[in-house]
Amino acid sequence: MRYIGKAAFGSIKDTCLRQFLEIIIIFIVLSCILVPSNIYALNNQAVKQDLFSVIFPSESMGWTCGRWGTVLHTKDGGKTWLRQNSGTDYTLNAIFFTDSLNGWAVGEEGTIIHTKDGGQTWNMQKSPVKYFLMGVHFADAQKGWIVTERTTILFTSDGGNTWQIQLSDEDFILKAVSFCDSENGWAVGEFGYTYHTTDGGNTWEHQAGFFDFSDETGDMIGGNFLFDVKVISPTTAWVVGIDGYVATTTDAGRTWLKLTDNIPKTHLFGITSNQKGTLIIGGNSTLLTSSDNGDFFERPSNIDPPIIYGWIYGITPRGLKGFVAVGKGGWIYVSDQNGKNWRR
């Protein structure tokens, strides 16, 4: 019988260990390749990317998007979320679905992605500009608008197969766009720049906003930065912005009434409403709700956990069942039907 020395025995152990580790590594690699990433249910610990926009075309079906091409989808009203393959690593700043199948998301470097199957597959659409695309809204599955840097508005009448520049004005950032139908809409952004259309964007009227330098001090002066707009009807719309700016118009934008009661002096990033007249505003460490069409705003009765060191950016109604808000570090909050109680 051949004698196996200690050195030889140690070599055999090292070889076996190395082979075992190689098998484990191969198994892990194959698992990552063969198992689709979108089968895993996600929670607020699993998703750390900032989320900027959320949309629910029905009470149960919803999507949200954010940094690094993140797109998440829920089929159960926001209880569980699945990651979808967006096909891009660019930040996606806004998402919009017209129904449970047709949706668009837009973002960095002129990125436009589109799905016809509820996000199972996303395909690129060609933007005429390479700007950061900030907001998107569709009136139906064919007619849609995108707002961008350099005060540019893009329009499609064929579901995004082709996009064209509908407006190009001052060199400022438009942050959001909203329509109540296929004709009446507003776009808003930096320094209070506000544009209004009553003909589907064939013409855009500059209603508000200014930028200049003080003759006395040389300091930059201008209107409030506006982050979001929600159009309720052809005559009524709401805007929110920095330093607790909340304003509404009931005369198609000829005049805007600024609200101050119970509005904190913090940056406000999102506003939405449902068909019952409930309004929700989100911002830096802030959620506000109004159940009377905006006559009175208050903080929700309960937010679990509290929004203290962070921010809410995107908000949407979930039919008449409640609201969903998204923000910093993958936060997703779901509310009751009145927007009074929220749980992350």
C-alpha cells in the first residue's frame, strides 16, 4: 500500500475544497442567469433606489420608476412589488400608463421606454432631443406629451412611434405636465414658468414665471420653482413648489391663488387628487391631505413609519381605494381611501 504523506494529503484537501467552491460559484452564477430577476417580490428593505414617479391605471395595477432604470410593478394594490427589466440604466424620472397594458417612462439622456404588455417587455422610443426628460402624460394610448430641460415640450399622436418638438422657449427646466382631457393642459417648471394649452398643444400660452438679475444687487431673481401640476378640469389646476408653495387657479390660469394655511415652509414635490375631491401633497419630510377640494390641508392622522429624514416625490390615486406615494431610498407608502392613514 502506498503511503500518502501529510503534504500530499493537504494537497488533496486543498484540491477538493477548491473544486467544491468552484461548484458553488458555478451554481450561484447559473442561478443569477437562469432565474429571472422579476420573480422576486420586493419590500422596502430590498429596493434602495430613489423613486420619482408612480401611476395606477386601476385600483390594483400600478408602476413606479426611479434611479438606475428602476421599474417596479404591483398587481395587488401595492402590497407586493416585482422588478421589471426596463432595458436601461439611466434614471427614469416619470412614468405614465393609460391602461393595464400601455405605458411609458422617460428620463436621462432623452430616454423614452414604452410597453404594450404591462411591462413584461420595454422598448426604446426615439426622442428628438437628448435632454433630461422630466415629465410625461398621455390623454389616451396615442396622444402624449413630455416636458424637458430648455423649456421644451415633445408631442406624439401615434403612441410614441414618432415624437416631435411642440414647444421650445426659454432655457429653463420644465418639471411636470398634466392634462384633464386631450385638449386642456398645463406644463410647469423652474422660476414659476407656466404654460397652458386649450388645443392639445398646438399653441402653448406662457402664463407665468420670470427670471432676471437685480439692478441693485446683481442677485438672481425669479418666480418660485414649481415641481408638479395637477389639472382637475379645463379651468382648474393645482401647482406645488419650493418653500411650501401651493397655488390653484379656477379661471384657466388667468389668476392663481396662493395657499398658506397649514402649509409648511418646505419643498413640495408632488400633488394629486381623486374623483372625490381628495388632494394629496408630498414633499420634504411631508405629506398633506385635503378632503374638501383643497379648502383645508392637514397632516395625515397616521404615517407608519413617520416621514422624518427623507422625502416623497411622486403621488397617485389608486382609484377610490386610496393613494400611493414614492420617494427616497425606495420608499413606497400606501394609504386608506381618505389619505388619512399611510403604511410603508
